[in-house]
Amino acid sequence: MTELTIAAIRAHPLRATLATVQRTSQGDWPALEVVAVEVETECGLTGIGECLARRGAAGYARFIEAALAPKLIGRSAHDRRALWSAMRGTLTGRTGGMLIEAIAGIDIALWDLAGQAAKQPIWRLLGGAGRRSVVAYASSLNWGDNARAEQELASALARGFRQVKVKIGKPADAAIRRVRMLRRLAGDKVMLAVDANWIYDADEALAVGKALADEGYGWFEEPIHPDDHAGYRHLRRHLPVRLAAGESDFTAADSADLVEDRTLGLIQPDVARSGGITETWRIAEHAALHHVAYAPHVGWSGGICSAASVHLAAAADSFLTFECMVFDNPLRQALTVPVLGDVGRLEADGTLAVPDTPGLGVTLDREALARHLIRD
């Protein structure tokens, strides 16, 4: 086995302005930020990772290099769990927030190194579920005017998707009209799901959820605040529609109770937020243990997150479907070579191929990295 002694860790804060502003119930997003991480070893191998840093990416990068990197230099990159614990010990207090997102970038890079050293793709290091492709859904139709939603639905279906997620917001009666309209346009053979980005209170969520059940929607994602576990249980008792959450979670403990009692029917951690592959795999395994479906969250992350999510989807026992983003995002479409998990790689049957190349199976595009680097 190739020894992987960590020699250096570099963090690159990145920002990209979007060609089309993305709109959710929480507001407009004209630009996105992430941090790309490189872990260099004495033997010459370099692993890459990404952490979710939607705002303040430069601060994340400084934290990674000043607070986390010194704990790891000179240690073996093979000792991923020990390194994860060492990074976690940097700050006291509850587990979450910027610390775990920063850890995610380094952890993904450590897994990339392990795959390169073993000459195996990460999904095989995780055990593998025998998948060489993963079914994908289009994400997401924006919350805005009906004409835009109709056009975005038509575009997703024309690309070959048979599963589509819709953003909804307030007022609740407008959201209900939207989901009914889209069901009429899509027909009964298309799986539709919604994402509310926790904009509702429990009563509003009940009203919307009943409409979703009537219209045969596949799941109701983040209807209420992520911390409102009692509210989620209330909704589960009264709604015959699958509840989904998890993109706001940092560790397996955050939603363990909702998985164990089956309040959630779908868990959706983001590998660039949930502590990297090490902790996200723990979440996926916990979900499988309790017969809860798993679907990786990709959202507005970059190409490294998307690649890591493909590997997790390929390996997870209870994998349901892959979030394939359909809007243009340079941090996803230009940052890596090749680009994995992107709409441009969608097969005619609505699936995405799983790579056979070692590690993540992608490398950084240095020109794109320089173009999007935050220098101020």
C-alpha cells in the first residue's frame, strides 16, 4: 500500500456569478461560492475536495489552512477517521456549522487520495452496491412566475428526465396552484417532488402537503424548519406523502431520531456540508439500517461535490435517486475534468454513468480555478 504522508493542504475560495438568478422561497441567488481543497502528499499524489461555503468562502479557506491543516501535516492520509476526529477537536461545543463544512473539504480529498493509492474508484472502497449507473431527477424548477416554471418543466422533460423537483414558497395557496398546474402539464407518468426550503409553519405545510398527496407527488422536502422535529412528527401523522430532509444536517446525529422512527422517508445529506464522505456515509448507512431512502443533495455546490455524490449514490444500499442540477453553474460545469453528475452527461434513459477511474475520477481545471478564485 502506498504510504500517504500529508505534506500540505491548500484551500481555494471560489465565486461564480450565475447566468440566470436562482430563486427559492428564501430569496434570490445571483452568485455562488465554494472552497476547493487540495491535500498534497510526500509521495506526489494530491487529493481534491470541496466544502460548502455559500457565503464567506475566503473565511472558510483561511480557517482550513490556519486551524485544520496544522493538525494533519505529517500524518497518514489513510487514517481518515482519526484525522476527522482530530479536526473535530479543533473547536469545542456542539458539532455543526462552519467547522463540519470545512472538514468536509479535507475529508473528500482524503478519500480521493485513498482511491488513487488503491487504484480504485471511491464507490468500490465503500463496498459498492453493483450500480454502474444511477437514476437522476431534474433539480430544480424555480419559484417564480408560472411561465418560467412551465418552460423549465418542458426543458427538463425534453432532456430525458422522468423525475423533476419543483421549488415552492409562500403564499401556500399559490404553491398549491403551482403544484396542481405542473401535475397537469407533466402528466401522471412523471415523478414530481417539491422543495419548500423550510418556509412554512406546520399549518401551512399541512395544507400544501395534502395537495401534494392528492396530486401524487413523490416527496415533500424541508417543509418546515430543520430543527422542528416535533413539527415533522406532526406532519408525518397527518400527511400521506413522503417527508424529506437532511441537506441542513451536519452529522448523522442531527436527524437520527427522525430516521429511526421513520418520520423521514428520505434523507438528503450534502457531502460538502455533512463532514465529507466519512460522515455522509455514516448517514447513508444509518438510513439503510432503518429502511429509509437516501438521495444525495447536490444543490448549488461545485463539481467536486457532484462527483463525490455520484460515488455515494453508486454505493449506498438505500439509494433512491440522484439530484442532477439543470441550471448553469460554472463551479459545477467547469471546475473539474471530466464533469460528473451533470445534466450534460444524462443518458437517454434518465440515468448518469458511474466512473471506473481511481478516486473521485476527476481533476481540477486550473484555468477555471484561477478564473473563479476570490482574491479580495
